[in-house]
Amino acid sequence: MTGVTLAFVVPWFGDEVRGGAEMQGWETARELARRGCRVEILTTCSRSFLHRWDENHHAPGVSEREGVTVRRFAVDRRDEGRFAAANGALLSGARASAALEEDFVRENINSRELYRFIGENAGNRLFVFTPYLYGTTLAGAAVRPDRSLLIPCLHDESYAYLGVTRRTFLGVRGSLFFTPEEAAVARRACGAEPPGRVTGGGIDTHLRGDAERFRRASGVREPYLLYVGRLDRGKNTHVVMAYARERARRRGGAERLVLLGAGPLAIPPEEPVFVAAGVLDEQGKMDACAGALALCQPSVNESFSRVIMESWLNEVPVLVHADCAVTVGHCRRSGAGLWFRDFFEFSEVADLLAGDPELCRRLGQAGRRYVLAECSWDAVCARIVRAVAELTGERLLTL
Amino acid sequence: MSLPCKDVSGGPPVPDVDALMRGVRAGVADKLDRGVCRPADLEELRRLGTVERRNRELLARCDELQAEVRGLQTLLGREGSAEKPA
């Protein structure tokens, strides 16, 4: 039996593209391909989110990566000023008029060549658009919604409540959600039940960290809490930094805070409580996870959170923000993490973990069991194959 | 302390993190009662965080402006010397 081709549509693709959604999209495509599904990537010639969205850095055409066909299409010209005005208004909470939404979509990253390809090649393809808030998804999924699916990577944010987002979620064949909490955001934003299934997110479950290797490389010998990700106010990095600083001020010998990643937020080198470890490769990140007292994930804008899974893979508990339904949901289902609403709760949880290694061990073991059951690629791909069949009636496997 | 657990069908018991969080909140309430923690501390923490962040942002902007000034001075120096008669 011949299966349908699953064409993943992403705004950017390449070695320079490091965003969580783009990484998850690529790895999902690659892992489905490894398990016998027909998969390809449709993307633009733009270099990355951080570069110009209307500049064709890559050549258009067909290439291959790890056995997956990659088709690149030229990007359209755009009015960056109009987009910035519309985007700024939406972020500031302005009522999203039809004109504002039109500007947001039209001046976003778009490719008429890509949309033409979708229109002309939908017969034996299903298109999977990810993430939800870019032009390639909002305009692309409108070409053949009857042949389209989303991996939305949805957050509870202003973009989720746009009319065009609602039409997209309700118009396509379905969405593949990472968590029940993400699906709940979609229900709330749409004011209706959008078609979809919770298929989860996958990670490579074979990697393990070496705590001693990180200690040797970094020179950190004291107990430490770990932050991994963009150093950015949008990720609440400043909150966990303020709390670690305050704990150090109150308690003297409190644990340090190791920060992995880069971003606009500066780490004051004169404050010994902070360790700026920079950007590490995957193994280095796992090594840092393995030695931590706990991983802190203070972001409230998560639809999955890979770093939580990587921490649990190393049997290390996590500490998340109480206002993020997705990460608290992971903690409740796994029994492997605690949460905080303010400094006092943060400090109380840190005291609890620092004073009870057996508790840390039991929480960490529960986390590892959760990741192996929920996030192995075998489990995630099986759920996707089943969900696609249920939502579209199409079979993915060629075997 | 003994770890509260809840049974999950077909698997080993999972730590009951809701019970642990009830213990955490009781611990915080106790410290507030005893005056070890004060609600005003939270506001102070927020205020200090804002001030420190603003301070760092201004210092970073200051560095940028100084670099810009140095660049302009270099440029002016080059143009100035080009205008000088040989």
C-alpha cells in the first residue's frame, strides 16, 4: 500500500534555525521518515527568524537532508513597517480589527511560490504547518485546508485570539497538540472545539548526561539550580535570576544558578551566585542537567518544553512557574516537578529539594519514566500515524 | 519525610506533587505567621528587580553610545587628516 506524503511547512529551515518549534518540526519529520513514512520539508529561502524575512538567502529548489527532501521557495516582498505596526498593536493588546489582521498576515513571511506548489500538489500530500503564527501557516493553510494539519505550538498569547487564527484552527483537518493544556488553549481561543489529537512531543531518549564532566568543564563544585534557554524577559529569565539572588542574599550558602543559553539579558559577572555557561552542544547541556539540583523553567509561554524532558531524562526534578498550565500539567502527570507562584514558594521548594536528596531521586526517577513513556519517538510517531488516519482517513505508512 | 505517592493504573506509584505543594504552601504560611517572611518583601523584590534591570539596560546603552562615539571620532579623524594639506 502506498502512503500519502506528509509535507511539513516551516517558515525557516537550516543549520542556523534553532527555535524550539522549528527543531521539533524537523525532528518529527525526520523520525517519521526513519519509520517508513513519506515525508518532505517545504520552506522558504529566508535565512532565519533573526534575518530579513523578504531576502532570499538560500537558493530556491530541491535538496536533501538525512534522506528527507527539502523544497525551498522564494519569499515575497513585504512592508516591514506595516508589519511592525500591526504586530506592535496586537502585542499591546489592541482590538484586532480586520485591517490590522490583514496587515499582520500579508506583511508576515510569505511565499506565493510555496502557496502555488501547495495548490497544485495536494492530491497525494497532506500539509503539516508549524508553528501557527507565521504567514506560511496562516496564508498557506488557507490554500487547501481540506489537505492541511497543524502542529501549532500554541501559547496563551494575543496571536492565539486573532480571527485568522480561529479560522485556521477550525478550517484545517486537525491539529496535533503537544499537551492537553495546549489543546485547551485552542478551545478557549476558538470558542469552539477545533478538530485535533494530543500526540505529544518527542526527544532523543538515548542521550544521558555526565555530571562530573560538567563540573570539571565549568569549575562549579557547589549545588546548583539550572536554567536552559534564551536569556530573555519573555522567558522570565529575570525572575529566576532575581529569586536566586535573593536566596543568596538571605541564606549566604544557597545554591548557585547556572544559566545555559544566550540572549538579550545580561548576566552580571560580579555576582558569584550566577554562572554564565553560554551555549553548549547537546551533550554539554545533558551533562549540565545531570548534575543539577533541579532545572528551573520559569517561562509561562510554553507549549511543550524540551528542556524539562531533557532534565527528567537525567532523573533531575524540575521547578516551573505556577502560571504555565502546560509545564504544571507535565509536573502533575509525571509526579516529577513542583511549581512556584512567588519568591517564597520558589525558596521553600528549593529548601525542600536541597534538604532531601531521596526526594530529588524519587521525583527524578518519576520524570524519567514519564519521558520514556510519553516522549520517545516510537511513541510519538505511533500517535501521529494514528491521529492522521483518524483526522483525515489517510494512511502514512507505506508498509 | 515520607514521600506522598498516588497509584497510577498499571505503573509504579507516582509522587503526589499536589500533596508536596500543599506542604510547601503550609511552610510559607508558617514563615509568614512567624514573621520570617513578610509580604512586603515580595514588593521589595519586584522593585529591586526593576531597578537593577533598568540599571543594567542603561549601562549597556551607555556602552553602545560610547562605541558609537568612538566610531564617529575615528571617522572624523580620518576625514580631518584627509582635508589637511600634505
